[in-house]
Amino acid sequence: MHHSKLLAIAALAITLGAPAFAQTPVTPTTDQAAQLASSDPKIAANKRLVYDFWREVFESGQVSSVEKYVAESYIQHNPNVPNGRAALVGFISSRHATPKPVEDRIKAPLVSITAERDLVTLSFVREYPDPKDASKKYTTTWFDMFRIENGKIVEHWDSALRQ
């Protein structure tokens, strides 16, 4: 048998024997506090700033605290939210009719907090219905990245689609 035919048959056998859709589920961290650690005090402070902003303002809707975390000139790369701290307040207020108590940890299923230079990224488990089988779900990862300047969040990116 010709070598290329043998390779093609072997590849086909491997493909047919493998599951058509395999995935290792995304799982959250069990120790959020450990995610805040860094040997660099500036990186640790940036992580803490984003972590506290997420818990206090984004998740709990405590918009009265937004000035503590976000610069007035805040740049937004989410296609559904305009630039500026005031626009962010409006967006968060529309999601939270009344503020909720601030939790001591992020409620969303946090995978990790990573930071480098002036950037901090939160990653989260996202679960969606399987488009091929509505009785099943699958997980993927959502990312929110923030740029910090002078102790405030000045810019944000995420993977949101226009709604």
C-alpha cells in the first residue's frame, strides 16, 4: 500500500474514533483571594482595584462608589456602552434597579485574575445552551480587561457583541 494512502486511512480511523465535539468544561477558581496575590505591589493594587470595582459597582450596583474606581474619561470598547464614567453609571443602573449588598467575593464564576503592566483581566465561566441539543449546555470563557492609570480604571475591553 502506498505510504500516503496508509496515512490517509490512519487519519480517517483516528477521526472516526474521536468524539465529534469534545470539550473540557471551564471551571471557576476555588480561591479568589489567591488570585489577588502578586510580588509586585503595583500589580497587586491594580488587581485589587478591579476586583473591588467588580464586586461593589458592577455586581452590586453601588454606583455611588464609581468615582472611587473609574476615571471620568473612561474609554469603553463594549459596543453597547458609550464612553465616559456617566455612561457606565447609566449602564450599571439599568441592570440594577436598586443596589444590592456588596459580597466579599465576586459572585460570577471567576476563573482567574491576571495582570501585567497597567492591564488587569478577569476571566469567567460562561454557560450556554448547546445549539445542536437544547437539553445540553456547554461552557466557554468570557474576558473583561481593564487599563489602570493613576489608581483608576480608564479603559475597558470585553467580548460583547452589539445588541
